[in-house]
Amino acid sequence: MTIALYHFHVTRIKRSAGQSAVAAAAYRSGEKLHSEHYSEDSDYAKRAA
């Protein structure tokens, strides 16, 4: 018999705390993304996986 176990974790990203959803997405995906709200790039393309 095989049992599947799942885990789901949600973390809030708060602009009021200086956090950026675009920067968080860039970090998690290992990509370079541009935030129009902050007019800045978040580059995590060279981050080790």
C-alpha cells in the first residue's frame, strides 16, 4: 500500500515590510525579473540551484 503525503506552505510577502513579490519570484525561479513598482531589476540568474 502506498500513501501520498503532501505539504503546502504559504508565506506572505509584505510591501510594508520592504519585501518585493517580484524579487521573491526572481529568487525562487533563479531568473532576472523587473519590478515596475520599484523600477528595479532583481537578478538571481546566477544563483546556484
